[in-house]
Amino acid sequence: MTRKRRNYPPEFKFRIALEAIQGMKTIAQIAQEQQVHPNLVRGWKKQLQAEGSQVFRKDHRRSEKEQQRKEEALYEQIGRLQMELAWLKKKAASID
């Protein structure tokens, strides 16, 4: 009998990893309370310790702004293409 893999949202992982870093409870206690395997908690803790400093880097904020600009440009292009498609449909209907 196989079990389906569970996917945990990033907010959940962050909360659990932060709780593990605080050290108020053992990893085993946290894992038991949250019904996850202790190895997951250890892994999330290590990942937060290794990559957590990137949140405060300027590059991280810059990449978010860059991503937002790209999204705006793509939405603008989608709008133009939709207008062109509507215009072409109207012209094609008038030709027939």
C-alpha cells in the first residue's frame, strides 16, 4: 500500500523551521505536534539557516521588482494581442 506524498506550503515550512531554530522545543516534539517527520523539520531548519539571509539582501528585493516589471510588460502584451485578435475577427467577418 503506497502513501501519497504530502506537499506543505512554504508558510508552514517557514513557521516550523523558525520554531525549530528558536529551540524552545525539541525537533521531535515539534514534529510530533505538527505530524511531520523529524527529518523534514531538520531539513527545513537547515534550509532556513542557509538561505534565510537572502531575504534581507538588496538583490532579492531587486529581483522581485524586476519580476513585477516583467509581469506588467507581459500583461500589457496580452492586452495588445487580445485587441488585435478582436480586430482581426471583426475584419474576417466583414470579408465573408
